[in-house]
Amino acid sequence: MRVKAVLQSNAALLCAVAIVQFGLFEAGLRLKGGTEAAPEFQRLFMADPALGYRLKPGATARFKTAEFDTSIAINTAGLRDREIGPKAPGERRLIVLGDSLVMAVQVPLRATLPAQLERLLYADAVPPATFRVINAGVQGYGPVEEYLFYRDVAAALQPDIVILALYAGNDAVEAAGTGHRLQEHRPGGPANESLSLVDRFTQWRRRVIRRSMVLQVVRLRVSTVLYRFNWRQPEVDLPLRAYLPEAPPEIARGLDVMTEAVSRLDALTRSQGAQLVVLLLPARFQVDDEDFQRLRDMVARLGETLERDRATERFKSALEKLGVPVIDVLPSLRHAARRADVFMRSTAHFTPSGHETIARALQQYLVDHAVFERER
């Protein structure tokens, strides 16, 4: 009995030491900053019963890495934008929904896609008109959350044009993991029918790891060891599976969920007298030749083929049946990349030049297709 008690005491002591070391390591990494797990960055968000989380009105943060240093402020509407007053008579108001590519914490607010689009619309207006382009991007959102966020928050801002930015790089994956939220918000619909218990645990585990810098380091180290000693069969990363010749079941399911979310958003905007436009954004490797070569070789070693624009083609095909205008900015970004960097070096997010390229493509589309004439 004494031996057992000693063993239990030692085990408890080891657990306590491990917990303290974990806490110290986590605190040290977070204080260093430079990641989304840093406490200052996490203070930008608050819980939301329908969306899981959203931006917290009035929150501020400074996000600093080796490549950029930006100040982020959330307005009273819960958006990374300047304050939004009542809609003025004759004002043409646009809202840009999206994920971190739209929220764009890597660049100053004035350099983001919505801010640059607003300046371009003003410069091109003949006769002079009043434009307001609102940044409604939220870090980590997918098509489902973007629809729900518009319904619950952004619709109150009375837009004339709603621009939904979809990311070919991972929005099918995001939609597959959050499709249950559409079921939960369908009158009479069963809750969580599209997500199994295992899937829900996987989503929870991913969120926990994403919020912990220590767990991110541990996951990387463990995966490296398992692959090195062939204890785990490597497989193509889930987002990259959208670029395989044949869509795996989880990608096909995600495209179906994405299509339903866009269809609901289209119906809602129409009922409010607004028009929906889809902006299709590419993954970095679709523009960066060196990045594509690296990923193609990696996927080839796993016995698969990476088709560079397959996900973009799948998104366009899925959206075609809805009749919603789709603007594919991949050609514009490829052309611009010959002259300047359109992606950050350390992330898959856009530089100010990249945001400008997308804004110009959008502005040109709105003018060429007389969108403002139709919405009036």
C-alpha cells in the first residue's frame, strides 16, 4: 500500500509539473506574439450562439510579425472598419463578406480590398456619387458563417450590393465542417444531421489546437516523427484534396453545403432589394509558380496529382446553376504578379498590391455590367 501511495504521489507531482511547464511555455510563446493564438489577438473575438464567434464591438489589437505590423480596431457594428452611420440619401452601399482574406489583419485598413474599392468607385463616378464599401470579413469564417453573419448582423446596414468572397483554397472544407449550422437554422430541420459525432470532435480538436501555441508545436513535431519512421501513412492535406482530379466525398459534400449557403444568401439579398455578387479568390499556389511546384511534387510523392485550378473550376461549376454573377480574379492576380508581389511572403494573404488588383477587377466588373444602374 505504501508503494502504491508513493507511486500515486509521484504521478500527481509529475502531472502538476507538466501542467505548470505547459502553462509557462504557452505563456512565453503568447507573450512573444505574432500569431492568432496570442491573447491580444484573441480579444478581438467574442462568443456567438449562432456563429460560434464573431468580432467584438469596440475591441482593438496590434498584430505584429516579422513581415507586418498592423493596428486593428473593431467598430460598434462588430466589423473591422470605420464607424458606419445611417445610410445617406442617394448613397450606394456595398458590403464585402469573407474570411481572413477580406478582414486582412496583415495590412492597414486603408489598404484592404473594401477600402481600395471604395476609393476606385469614387474616382470613376460620373456624375459624382456617394459610395460606402463596408468590410464584413471575419477571420476563420466559411460560406455558412458568412451567410448567417449577413442574416443576423450585416443585413441591418442596408446594402445595395453584397459581395461574397469565396476562397477556393479551403471554403469547401470549411463548409463541410459547418453544414450542421444550416440545418440548425432551417425551420423544422434536424439539428446536426450533416456532422457525425466523430466529425464534431475533430472540429473541436482543431479549434483547441489552433488556440494553443504549444499544441501547434507538439502537433507538428509528432507528425514529423510519425512520418519519418513510417508509423503513419502520409496523406494529402484536406484543403489540397479540392485540387485532385476526382473530388473526395468530403469535398463534394462541402461544395453542396457551400452552394446551399450561397443560394440562401441570394434569396435573402433579393428579398431585401439588394444584389449578390460572388468574388472567387484563388489559393496562393495558383498564382505563385514556385509554391505550386513544391506542392505538386509533395502531392506526387503521395501518389496523387495536383491540378492547379481544379478547385476554382469546381466552385464555378457548382455556382453556375444558381445564376449568381461570379467574378474570378485569378487571371488578374496572375497578370499583376509579374510586376509585384500580390501575396505575403509568410502567409497566403494578400499584400496591399494584391488587394488593389482585386479591387480594380471588382470595380471594372461593376462598371462594365452596369450593376449600379440595375440595382437602382
